[in-house]
Amino acid sequence: MSRTPALQCSPPAATEKQLAIIQAATQIFLEQGYDQASMERIARAAGVSKQTIYNQFGNKEALFRAIITQRCSELLDTLLSSSPDEDGIERILTRFATLLLDSLLEPSALALHRLIVAESRRLPRVGRLYYESGPERGNRRLAEYLQTLCERGMLDIEDPDLAAQQFTGALLGSLRTRALVLEEAIPQAEIDRVVRHTVQCFLALHRPCR
């Protein structure tokens, strides 16, 4: 039986040095904001020279984009490398949904989200970088994955782009708002309940009639 082709969502895997720079840059951006974060400070935190950062990423904007892209890639690789059979769709979407919420509700991700919102009004390009490299890219790749399932007759979706947006939106919904505004951890049992309900509703809507 043919299998769903695995989609490649990531650029070439980051090297150990690049990951160290990304980790250090994330911390500096969170501490100082995008505009005030200096490449010198990031270089010191990463234990490399400033020239090394320029050699690896080009400039601060590209480094910021790499942070968002790395987070997106780590998450989407889990989903898009899978080749489910028909009975495995619910299991794979459940795993993806759980990883999505676990990732976006962790303190560092919430802090990064607050930074983006705070910086976007003054520096619109920061918000655009985040949106294009994170939510837009993630939903586009999820839509492509859903389309492959439709082509195999495993799902019936008229508009995969909209379906992807609704799926991730239903997952995040009030949970991220609550975590951001109230600064409280969301219990895992509640995350699991939202994931289970969202996946079941999604499949009830999009599984083809037999």
C-alpha cells in the first residue's frame, strides 16, 4: 500500500554553534527587547565572536527570524515526517496538537510572544518577521500536510489553509490568552481535554462520508 510522502518543513538542520547562538540570542532579546539587543551582547552570551554571528546569520533580523523558524521547525518536523495510515490520523494529530500547546504555553514561548506584541507597534517589521516565520509558515505547512491526506482520500477538506488555521486557532484559543494575561500555568489535564475535543471535532467535520 502506498504511503503518504513525508513533507520537509525545515531548512538544513542548525549546527551546534548555530543552536548556541540562537539560544543566547533568544535570552538577550527577551531581556532587552529586539531593538536594544546588541550583537556584541549576544556574541558574549554565546561564547563566540560578533563576526561569527554575522558569518552564520548575516544580521540581527536574520538571527531573529532563525529563532522563530527553529521553534516552528522543531514542532512541525514531528508532524510532517509522519506517514500515517488511516487509523493513525487521530493519533498523529493528537500528538501534534499536544506538542503545539506544550511548546507555545511554556514560559519562554509566552515571554517571546509578549515581546513580539510589545515591539510590533513601534517596529512593525518585527511583528511581520514573527508572523511570516511562525504562524503563517506553520499553518501553510500544516495545510500542505492536510492536503496530502485529502489526496489519499483520508480527509475531505475544501479549504486546507482555512482548516489549518481553524485547527490551531481552536487549540490555542483561550488557553494562551489565559496564560498570557493571568500568568498561570495551564494544567496538563486541561490541555489534554482541549486537544482531545479539538481533534475529535476536526475529524468529525473532515473525515469523508463512507
